[in-house]
Amino acid sequence: MQRAVKSLNSRTKQFLICFSVLLTVALVANHLTLPEFFPTHPDYEFPLEGFLFTMILGSVLLVLMDVWYRWFEKRYFLEKVGLNKVLIFLGSSMGLFAFIYLLIYPLANYLIGAETELYYFLNGFLISLLLCFVALVMLYGGRVYKLSLNRGTEGKLKVISGNQTIFVWYEEIAYLYSMEKIVYLIKTDGERIVTSFVLNKLEEQLSSDTFFRANRQTLIHRQSVIKVLPDVNGKKSLKLLPAFLHKDVFIISRYKAKEFDGWLHHESA
């Protein structure tokens, strides 16, 4: 509930900022299109038609972009944020904007009985395209950046288990281990899920700040480590919760011990 409220408040704040920017841009840009629309012109008149067109188009696009982003986030960004996916999101969003603009602009001119002049059409299109890019960065740049930083901490892991698809919050994962070429996911409540993952590929997807490759068979989440003790020959003895395969301790080899210490130190840094 708190996550949803926080997300709603953040989205509302961003939309208010973008709407304020849209209002300012609509006023300024439309006052600069023709000399008689400039306030100091002796025959000044308020550019009502252009202003309303900009506001309506901008508002529709803000709603459409938010719907598109939320779908894209659930479908792609919650699994992994990568440059290619960010570029696909930006490109598809700009393409959606271009389609809507090319559809609405001639229609709006037709309804008000005005001709569609190529110069003003291209001018408006290019300026609007730039403003669309700025709006995308303002609305979603911070959110995408935060997702990339918290990859493996916030968001969901898409798990294919048999003939079903399960979405598991990263914070619900205790550890994953491979046995006889099958990767199992153990949740913090002890539930075990059979997955179709390959551990090496999964390691690339998950954040190394949050998950540690303890050995060839195991990836452990920070939150599952509740006690660390020194062991013989430079090894580390860990107590995990839930217990790893019902054993009292999980052993980190001396070859991995130094890397494990660095991983823990990075947590506290």
C-alpha cells in the first residue's frame, strides 16, 4: 500500500510539473508564431486556436505516454534496464508522438477551416518533437535511472516455471541454486520454485550489489545472510535464512572469501 501511495504521489507531482511546463510552452510558442500574436504588436490578439491545439495535443500525449511507459516498465524494465531497451522506449514513444501529431494537425486545421502550410507544419512538428523528448526525460528519466541503479533490489523477476509464469519481487528472493542442471528459486518464506533459468545468464541480469555468486551453483541475496563466522583455512561460514537445503551453515570457499568480504563491505559503504 505504501509503495502504491508513494508511486501515485510521485507520478502526480511529475504530471503537475509537466503540465505547468506544457502551459508555459503553449503560451510562449504560440505568441511567437506570428507578429500579430506578439503582445507588443498594435493589432495583438490572443492565439487561442494554437494555444488550445497545443494544450489538447500535449495533454493527450502525456496520458498516452504514461500508459505506454507503465506497460513498457512492466514488460521490460522490471526485468532488466539496458541501453537498448531505453532507446527502444524513447524511439517508440517519439514514433507514437509523430503518428498522433501527423493525424491531429491536419484534422485540426480542417475543423477550423485553415490551410495546412508546409512551413508552419514542419516548424511545429520539429519543435513539438523536441518538447516531447524533453517531456519524456522529465517524466521518466529519473524513474528509469533509479530502476537501473536498483536492478535486483526493486522490481520483479519473471520466472517461467513449467507451464506458468510467475513474477517474484526481488526482495522476496532469498537465494537461487542449481542442482542437476535445474535452477531453483528459494523465497524468503521458504517456498521453492523450479525455474527454467541458466544461472550464468541470470547472474548477468541481477545486480551484483544485491546478489553474490557464492559458488558455481549458488546466488545468494544479501537479506538471506544473517550471520557470518570465520571457518578453517580462510573459509567463511554463513547462516542463511531460510536454511540452505536444511543445513545449519553455508560454506564460502577461501577462494571466494575475499570477494565475499568486499561484497559485504560495499553494502556498508
